[in-house]
Amino acid sequence: MARLSCSSSTAFFLIFALICTIDVMAQSPGRAVGSVRPTGGEGSLRLEQCGGACAYRCSATSHKNPCIEFCNMCCKKCLCVPSGTYGHKEECPCYNNWKTKEGGPKCP
């Protein structure tokens, strides 16, 4: 009986691992399992997606027009916008490292 219990738990584990592997592969077609890019990664957007991404990025600020203007400029150069409405600039090095003449951040 103990032997049957051990083999059934091993079979359960193997089936569970197989289901998880299939689920991961289904979520990232055409990519290796370890190469999924985090949201907001550099080059993750197409040019026509910049407007929507910047509208969301700037949705929480009281300075919407300048935010959207600079965000779109940065997105067109970097093809990425960090996730969320604030912070997370490390997701997009180009966006994060583009500075003004004074050394401040160019991108919101």
C-alpha cells in the first residue's frame, strides 16, 4: 500500500509539472520559456502604440499636456514606456537615461 501511495504521488507531481510547462509555453508562443520580456521593456512597443501607452502613463498627473508630449517624444525614440503611472523607469534604460541639458530626466 505504501508503494502504491508513493507512485501515485510521483505520478501526480509529474502530471502537475507537465500541465504547468504546457501553460507557460502557451502564454509565450514562439519564445523560449526564459526569454519573456517584462512589461515596458525597451523595444516592446510599436510606434503606433506610443499614444495609448503615454495616455495611461500620464493619466495620474495634473500636468497632462507636457507629460504626454514628452512621453510621446521618449516613446518614439525608445519604443517603450515604463509600466504604471509613475516610476519603474529601470524597465526602459533609454527612457531612463535620456537627460535634459541640466541633467534632469527628459522622460516623465
